[in-house]
Amino acid sequence: MVNTIKLTKKSDKEVYKQHLRLVLFGISAIGGLAFIIQFTFSVFTRPMATT
């Protein structure tokens, strides 16, 4: 474990921004997909009006 920590190097700013962009894109994609699924089911599963 100690050797692994010694071998790691601090990532530069460009690599950090690239990883951050990728993570944010993944979170946004999953959130958008969840919103679309929830919206679709809320539209198609409305209770029928009984008058």
C-alpha cells in the first residue's frame, strides 16, 4: 500500500479537467435518462378521470 502511494503522481491540471468533465457528463447523462423515464411514466400512467 505504501509503495503504491509512493509511485502515484499528482495529475496535472489538464488531466484533472478531463476527468472532471467526463464524470460530470456521466452524472448528467444518467440524470437526464432518469428524468426522461420518470416523465414518460408520469405521462402514460395518469389515472383515468371518472366523472
